[in-house]
Amino acid sequence: MTLVDLPIADLLQAPIEHGRAQLDQARVAHYMERIDETEPVTVFDTDDGLLMADGYHRLEAARRLRRTTVRAYVRKGTPHDALQFAVENAEQKTDMTVSEALAAIYRRGRRGAD
């Protein structure tokens, strides 16, 4: 795992979006106030590109602050690895079960495909 500043424009964000229908605006505001102190986002370097697996509120905070890069942990892997990480992370950080996280990620992916 490598820690780098990645151009936001290079990140692929769908369909793994933590399963949230929308971002928690209070949480985004919290990260905006502490952007330089927040944990880096997690990205998987896949054959398809740099796939976001964790950190959507932090990413949105960086965008709103008009930053062009975001601190990221980059892991080598496949889209399946990124999905597995996202589901496990959602289960650990929220009250979602694995089934709920997968269903929410699937819904997000379907909306992006429409």
C-alpha cells in the first residue's frame, strides 16, 4: 500500500460508493474543516483504472475546497478486491450488514448504468 496525492479527475467512483444514497452533508463539512488531518481515501489500482473503495465524504470535502488532488492509500488489486474492501469497510464503520452493503452498492451501480 502506497500513500500518494492523486488527481481527483483520475479516480473512478462508481459503482463502489459505500452504499449511501447521498452523502451526509454534516460529515462533509466536518472533513472540510479538517481536510489536512483526515485519513486518506482508499483506492485500488486495477486494470480498469484507479477505483475508489473508501472515502467519499473526504473526497467531496476536497472537491468543495477546490482541491485537484486527494491523499490516498493505493492498493494493487482487482475490482473484486475493491468491492470486498468497500463491503468490509462499510460493515466495520456503519451498522450495515454485508448483505445490506452489497445491496446498496448494487443499487448505486444500477443507477450509474442508467
